[in-house]
Amino acid sequence: MRDCSSMYCIWHHSLLFISFFLKKSSESKHSLQSELLEMFELPRSPGSQLEFLDLDVTTSGEPLISFPERQPSGELYQRPQDELKEKEGRDLEQERGDLEQENRERRKEMRVSYISEKSEKESQPKARITKASLVSTATEDILFQRRESTNLYPLTMTWSFGWNSSLPVYYIRENERVLLYASGHTGVIYNVLKNNQHHLQGHPNIISCLCISEDRRWVATADKGPGCLIIIWDSFTGIPVHTIFDSCPEDNGIRAMAITRDAKYLATISDAEIQKVCIWKWTLAAETPACTLDLPKEYGFQNYLIFNPTNNKELVSNSKTQAIYYTWYPEGGILVHSAPLLTEKTFNKLVGKFSQSVFHLNLTQILSATMEGKLVVWDIYRPPPSASSSMGFPHIKPCKLVHLQKEGITVLTTVDRNFIIGTSDASVYHLTVDGTKLEKLFVEPRDAICAISCHPYQPLIAIGSFCGMIKVWDYEQKKYLFSRIFEKGLGVQSLTYNPEGALLGAGFTEGTVYILDAMSLESAISEPFRYSRSSVTHISFSHDSQYMATADVSFTVAVYVVRVKHRQRVWEYLARLRSHRKSIRSVLFGVHLDSNEPRLLSLGRDRLLIEYNLLKSYKDHLAVLDIHWTDQGSYPTCMVWYPPLTKELFLLICNSSYKVKLFNSTTKMCRKTLLGPVYGSPIEQIQILPVKSTLELQKRYVVFINRDKVGLQILPVDGNPHKTSALICHPNGVAGMALSYDGCYAFTAGGQDRSVVQWEINLSALEAAVSLGGEDLTPFYGLVSGGREGKFYRELEDYFYYSQLRSQGIDTMETRKVSEHICLSELPFVMRAIGFYPSEGKIEDMFNEIRFSEYVDTGKLIDKINLPDFFKVYLNHRPPFGNTMSGIQQSFDILGFTNSKGEKAIQREDFLNLLQTKGEHMTEEEMMDCFATLFGLNPEGWKSEPAASSVKGSEICLEEELPDEITAEIFTTEILGLTVSQDSRQDPRISEVEQSF
């Protein structure tokens, strides 16, 4: 046995240990040691041989991991390639007879703790490969000995705060206090004494289970979700040695996993509705399981799995209601199981829900713990091979119910030396085997983390959790400083330091607002503010710390102000206003340029940008200065003050269509619309990266998060895709973001994954990527099909120059004036010709963007545009994914009714009425002319050619041309004349729409 044991999460702080020996209260430490040495047949002095696992080069039919040969003692520990020689019907009775002999052999082999360093080096077998590698040649733990290499990526994980307390924590090396646990989608190897972390990165989803071999060298991790993976790691080096990609074709992921004590085999149970049990010969680099078994639904959701420690061919799993015993026959690839039904009638007593199951050390029984504090004992029946076939396969039967305690038993395991305990409240303890010393290693938040904030001039980060805990860390030293736990029911939803760094504003899930002393977390006000009735999602301080504003999920903005009373600064409630109709996305303070007084703005999903008049606000009255619409079809997601890179000052607002829009800070006019980062979901939060010195003010960057990623972007924003970089930080969703005061680190909170990740920022790596992308228009050509020499760009050139001919008159015989520009009035026609159909509001935004592009510098308005600028305007304004059928269908889902075929449709009369009364509505004449053109009744070039005119618009009969019910498909294909792409590689819900010519 090893001198450390795995830890399992404890839901109700109850623990049952089935020990390998019985402790006597009167025995001394010396006699106990002697008894252990004799029981395990261990030497009383060092000097025996140590065996190591060795990495071998993988070739066809050869093992990925090779194991040293053991003394022949039956089938239990044969080499993987010898299993092919096993014969069906092996003598199981003889196997049981050999178990005791084999256990003695194994005990002689497991003398790791008593081996000198010299003998270890002498006995190490040589690697069978010529090329040196960390994986194959590492014979000792070098994980924390390697020098830190220079970061090659714009964002690099440097620390992970928090851990998933629903999964185990393991001791990898107990004498050095090296732990293994999961944090989000990352495995963390944490050296407690050195205060270092090594991260096992590679999973695309949250890690759902992990296990470790008996010698603590091989670690297996698995996740659940799209593209789920099983990864086996070498804990000596932190390098992945094997990855299983297609463990779950349905992308359900892994629910439970176990590894044999010799690390040869891995067993998994899927997270699907019909659970699948698989056994993997991972040392052979097998891509498919050696055997599989589908479990019936009536067995319940199996969530725990373990191998028999003395027999690799036996396993046990359990759900809350069913324990299952498995026997594996490798020679035939068969996995049989026994799942006897257990009810209250079995023992005439309440049994309770199962938590965990283990094999008893007597080799013939299985023990299952229940949440009623009881232990179910199962007898294992292994029929001898000589018996008739009617005896069947090995199976189990319930034989005894033992009542151990009143509280539920949540963990069941076997231990022999010091061990580690993890609890459901995210605490981790070290406990000596005699129970004389209990040491707390760390305590982390046990609930969702949504609130984080960095101090404005010190390396401190405050982390708030729904469990009511606020912890403050020194993120440079990775040192916990102080914390506060609030009373039950107060979950921390938002945190913000004031600009002076003396106060910390805290918003809670039930509406309470605290103002805390930043260095002690003691309350800085006599009583907390309780004016909100719902969760406080945003907190912001003015630049002079005279005002504090909050927003809650009830669409309400509240303002608090500092008053001087009795020569003391006192915070008071000023007023609140339910100013939005949908969720508030940002609350932002600014500064009036002429007076240096604070200004306050809020942005809502209702597309309203509202500025408040703080000077005219008074008790219980929050005055509004102005209200502006920010978008038409899209909704805004966040806003921030754009840094002063130009003479004109802007508000930067991101929206749900992956656009970044710049609004004049005074007039609120939309001055630019630009393509933002496109990484699977729109930007949800954005912050300007702080600078270290005034010399860096002319080169600025932004950090952003979307649904599951964190990214960097170089300013100014211009739509260049090479200026951005992003990576997955929290697969289940990012809840918050904060930046260090010096711009060296970004922090992301994972919400329900209960973790905060620290990212080191390397701006040089991002700048290098931009330089590789090319200059001028080169980065933009890649955004269209075929690039610069492709068909699309060639057609764009043709339309652009044809527009010049059209504006001069198609039929004229006068000399043509060749120019590099077209008039602004021609812009909408060229846009529509190449397949982009902007609304009148978007056309007006484009006109304003071009007209005022040089106004601040020259005072002149622009009335023409050249081809390169037109190309950029097109790329920045068009929908990032083109015209999609899903967008059209969404409109019909909102406006239509469900017809007899189950489709969303709009009646013809309602359809015509909507065109003439809603949105950018048409006149009847405009509508009739459009339909005449769509149905081919108008001449080519109607109204886009100066000499052409409508001749049939008033003659069309819409009752004959339009069906009674119009669906999205009819509208797209029959009325607009577009064809829907049937490319099978695309998501069928989001098919591209192409114009048919």
C-alpha cells in the first residue's frame, strides 16, 4: 500500500473508513509500525528494487505504455498483449486460490516508501526509445523543477482560484503536499508547500470526473459536452500521454470513471439517457473500447464506479437505487453484470439511497453505503468453470444490512496511512491516520462565483460567491489575505472598488447593498442599503468617489451620494428609477468635459441609452437628461468609454450582431459601426486595458469576454480580424471579468463552475499575429469568398465602376469621366447589388459615418467614397454570417400564427398591413412597385436607372400573386426569389441564403 490515499468529496461531513488493520488504543507508535511492517511484509531497511512505468513508442500492435514483468501469479497482472492468449473458461476457482499468494508478491513489490535514492536510480529500466522525451525518460517528479518558459500566447493561465468540490481531491505526493483536483475544465496539480500550480489543460468542457493510479503517476480526466475527451496524463511531467476522442459519439460525456490499480485499464460510464459502460485498454493506444455494455433505464443513473483492487476483471457501480456488479471476459470482449433488486422488503427495513460502493478486503463481498447511515453487504458468487452452464455467470446477492450511524454515509474507501479530506463546503483538510492532527489546507467558495474586482493600485483581487463569502487575494504572491462570510441568504452578486481604493461596493442577490472597508471588509456604513427588491447586478463609482450607482434585475437604477455630516463623510441614498423595460447591461460614470462633474449613463437590452442629470436629481427623484436608441434589430450587450485616441470622444457599445459601434459622447450620434470579434457568441463585457505609464497612452487594447471565452483586441477598432485573439476560459459560461491595475493580468469568473482564472497578458504575441496578417486591405480580403482574386471581389469592382456609368447616364454619348470614387447616393444600390440589404436606418448610419469621417480634423463633410473604403464599410456593416434562414424564420415566429401544418405563417392581409404600418413602413405605391419588380412586371433597372420607370406597378393584383398564408420559406423562395443552401455541413437551422440569378 502507498502512504497516501485518495480523497473523496463529503456532502454531509460524514466519513466511513474500512481500514486494512484495527487500531488498538493502547499500542504505541513503535509497535504499530512493527505490526504494519509485518502485515505488509515490508523490509525494515531500505534497499529493495523499485519498479516504474515506462513509455514506449507506439507502433501498430505495440503498447503505448509498457509495464515491467511481474512474477507469474495468474491472470491478474499479465502484460496487455498476453491477454490475447487467454482461453475462454479459465479456471476462476484456481484464480481465487492464487489471490493470497499474489497479494504477498504485490506487497513485496510495493516498497516505494522504503527505497533509497541510489537503489532507485540503479534499478530503473532503460527506455526502449532512442529519442529523448519528458514522457519516456522521466523517472522522477520533475513537474515543479522545470524552468518557466516565456509565454508565447496573448493570454496564458497562471493561476486557478477555487475548485469543484463535487469531485475528489487526491494526494499525488503526500510528503510534499502535492494535490490533484479539478477547477472548471482544467486539472490542477497544486504544491501546497511551494505554493505552485501546474495546469492540465485540454478539455473543451467542464471536467466531470477524474481518477488516479495507485502509484499516483497516471491521472485520467474526462468531461461531458460537445467534443468530450478522456485524457491520461503523466503526473511526473504534466504531459498528456493519450487522448480518447470518440468516447461518446452523442457528445454526452463521461459521468463516472475508474482506473485499475496497475493503471492498465480504464473504465467509464457515459452521461447519456441510456448509459454505456466501456473498458479501455489505453496502454495500447486503442481508439475503441475493449468491451461495452448498455444499461437499462430502470437501473437509475449510475454515478460511481470502481475496480476490484485485487482483480482487474471485476467492477462495481451504483446509482441512488441500484448497485451493479460487473465481470469482464477480455478474451471474448464480453462484460456481464448482476443487478439484484433491493427494496425495503429485502431486510424489512429502510435501506436508503446508495452513495458509494467498494469491494470488501475479504475478496468475496461488496459494501454499499447509504444516505440513511447504513451499509449493505453483498455476497459475490463466482461459480467454478467445471459447474454446469445453469450456474450462470458470477453474480451478487444481498446478505446483510448494517446500521452504522444516524447521518448519511457519503464516502466509502480504504486507507492505511495519512489522507486528505474534501467537504461539500469546498474545504480541504489533511488528517493523520491516527486522527491526532487535522490541518486545514484551504477553503474556497462552495457556490457560484459571479463577482470579482481588482484594486485600483494594489495587486489585490476580491472574489465574491453566492454562498456569501468575499475573499481577498494578493494575486502576485498567490496569497490569501482575508475574507468575510455574510449571514445566510446574502449571496454576493457584484463587487467594485472605488477609484481611491479605500472602499469596496458589494451588491447581493436579495437586493442589499454594502459599502465595505477595502482593507478589512468591515462595513463602512452604519446599516446596509435595502432599497432594491432584486439582485444587484452592477455597481459603479464616479471618478471622484462622490457617487455610487447600482442596477438590479428589476430594470432599476439607484444612486447613492456622499454627504458631509458632523465633519464626516456619510453615504446616503439619493434616488432610484425604473428607467428600462429590459435587463440593464451597463451602468457607467463619466466626466463632463466643461465642468469636471460626474455624468451617469445606463444601457439596457431594450436598446435605450439613458443619461441622467445628477445635478438636478434630489431625494427620491432621479432626473433624466436624454434618451437615445442604439440599434434596430440587435440589442446592446455592454459599453465602455473609448480611450482618447482621436480628437472626438466616443462611447463604445457592443451589440448582439457582433458589431462594435462608436457613439459621439455628447450628441450620441452613431459615428462608426465596425465588425467586432466573432468567436461563437457576441461580446458580453468589455474593458479598456490599463497602461503602466503615460508613454503607452497612444497604443491601447481592450479585453473582452463572451459566453465562454476571454479575448484581447488591439485599438483602434477597424474590423481587422487579426487584431483579436480569444480562448475558452469557462465552457459553461463566463460570469464576470476584472483587470489588474497595471494591465498585466486579466481575471475571469466562471459562475457555476466555482472558479476564477488568472490570465497573464502578453501584448507582444498579439502584435506579432497582427503583423503576420498583412497591411492595408490584405487582412480584409480573407473575409470574402475567394479573397482578392475571387469571383465576389471581381463582381464588387464591376458593380462599383458600373455605378459610375449609371450616375453619368447609361445612354449618353458624351465622354466618360473616370474616377476612383462614387457618390454617396450610389452606396445603397451597390450594397444591394452584392447581396447586402441594409435598412434605411443602417443606410443613414453609413452616410453619417462617411460624411463626418474627416469633420473633426478638417471641418468638411465628405460626399463620395472610393473602392477600398467602400469595401471596409461593406465588411463592417454586413451581417457577419450573411443572410440566414434562421433570421427570417425568427421574424415569422414572432409575427405569425401556427397554421394547420404546424408552421408559423402570416395571413396575406396581415402581411400587407405590416409592410405599410410597422417599422420602416412603405407607402402603398412603393409596396406595389416592389412587388411588380419581384414578379418580373417592371423593366430591368427599375428606378435604379435614371431613364427607367415603373409601368406595371399599379396593375398588379396581389390577391392573385400572393397565397392566403405566407410562411418563411414561401417568403424567401417564392416572393424574394432566393434559394436556400442545402449544404449538409452547415447547421440546418442556419442555412445561408443565396440570390438566384
